[in-house]
Amino acid sequence: MTITPSYANPPGVGAPFSAYSHVARAGELVFVAGQCGIAEDGSVAGSDVRTQTIRAYDNVRTVLESQGATLRDVVRFVSYLTSRDHVAEFYAAREEYFAEHYPQGQYPPNTLLIVAGLVRAELLVEIDATAFRQEG
């Protein structure tokens, strides 16, 4: 069986910053590129970690839905913060978001990394995801 990946930049999220796609689909796997707190018009959602985190998760959800997947299909998140000082606020925002989208309390694995910075200085958080969506 040969699987040919497909790539897309769905509406509802800002244009990629450079030469990449927001999502790749390879069979039943959906790979979402890192999403930040960026609105569709390219503006930053807010200056705080909570607002950027909520928008980043909304962007991940939008990208997944473009592929017929949902947040419940996610098998792994990787999150990047620009400072350890943001961890508590990130956790609070994630718990708020997950309470709505994962009401049964079954959350996908998440790796959290502290990084020196993101592609734009005003960005504080980035989240990427891998999902498994059965075809058919």
C-alpha cells in the first residue's frame, strides 16, 4: 500500500510565515504544524499567555476540522513556551480549554518545552499536534 501525503493551508488560520503547510495528511495520520496565538488576519490574539494559548488551540482545532478530524482524534500535543514564568498560566488556560473539549477528562499526551523564543518576538506559546483519524 502506498500512502501519498496531502498538504493544506485551510481557511480560518493565518497564512504560514514561510514555505510550509499548516497540515499534512498521510493515510490516517494528520500532522498539524505549530500553531500560535495568531488570528486569521495575522494579528497576535493578545499579549498574555492565556489568550495566545486559547487561540493556538482554536487554530489546531480549525486545522484538524479541515481534515475531518477533531481534538478527540489527537494522539499527541507538543507545546512550546518562551519562559518558565508562563507555565502556570499555560496550564490554567489548557485546563480551561480541555474542560470544554475533553469533558471525560481523557487527555492526549503533551510534551512541554521551554524555548529561547519563537519566530516572532511577541509570540509566547506554540502548539503542534498529531492526530489519528480512521478513514471511512
